[in-house]
Amino acid sequence: MNTFSLQVAPDLLLKAVQSTDAEQQFALTDSNRAYLREWLPWLDMTKAAGDTLKFVESCREQGEKKEALHCCIWFEGNLAGLISFHRFDFANRSTAMGYWLRADLQGKGIMTRSCRALIDYAFTELKMNRVEIRCATNNVKSRAIPERLGFKSEGVLRDAERLYGHFVDHVVYAMLERDWKLSTDRHG
């Protein structure tokens, strides 16, 4: 999975994280630190490009073992964010997805298109039955993605994540392969 590449549109590419991109990933993280810190718990542990390189190497190991798939989002040739299947459960044909996008590119449909393409890949190529997305209940922008894509809300996990000294609840969203097929058959 470390050679994974998916051209979503002429201006949008998803590509497995590469060690050669670690410095650029760190720079993107660092320049969006205050914005990302609101919802992502790992920012304080990412203090230098070496921290990002360790993360990328871990992602690549997971990819080699087919345990996960972590991709850079490239928009108009520039690094825009990351999107991942955090884990694969092939026995139960399920996976969990996460994502983030730099602040200045929000509202352009980049993440919705990226998620749609990767979800389609999960169902058609990886033969998954279930894709799950968890979002903090107050993270309205992140929640809009699964809601826009027709995911079902399955409930709220109370105090699901410790985020810089306080706990946040998560909404659990899920899409099943049969529902995805019905929605794509109807909407092309």
C-alpha cells in the first residue's frame, strides 16, 4: 500500500505518505498548528520535522503490513492535508477513516471529494463492508463530511477522547457497502 496513488480529479491526488514529504508535512502542520490543535490531540508531540518523519515511517510500516493506509492530499500540486484508514479489520471487513485539511482550503469540496474517492476504493478494491468515521460532537466542519456523504449516525461516545486537558464526545458515523452502492447507483 506504500505505492498507493489515486487521482481523484485533475487537481486532486491522494498518495501514500512518503519519507521525502516529511519536511513538507511538518511545515504544513506547523503553519496550521493553532487551527489543528482545536481537534487533533497529537500536535504537542509534533515539535520538529523529525517527529513527522517518525510518524511517516510508522505509517509506511503499517502500509507494508496492510494494517492501515495513510495518504497525503495533494491539491493543485501542493500538500493540502492527510486522509487515512487508521486500521483495517479484514476479518470483519471494516475500517475507520480520519482526515484533516489546511485551514485556507476549507469549503472547496477537497475533503468531500477525497473521502468519496477513498471510501469508494475501500468498498470496490478492498472489499470492505463498513467504513466508520468518528468526529468530536462540536467539530461541525468535520461532521459535515460524513453527513454530506450519506453516512448514518450511530450514536455518541461520551468522553471518547482526551484533548489537551479535557474530554470530548465523539459522534460515530458509518457507511455500509450496500448503502454506498445504492447511493452511488442513484447519484452516479
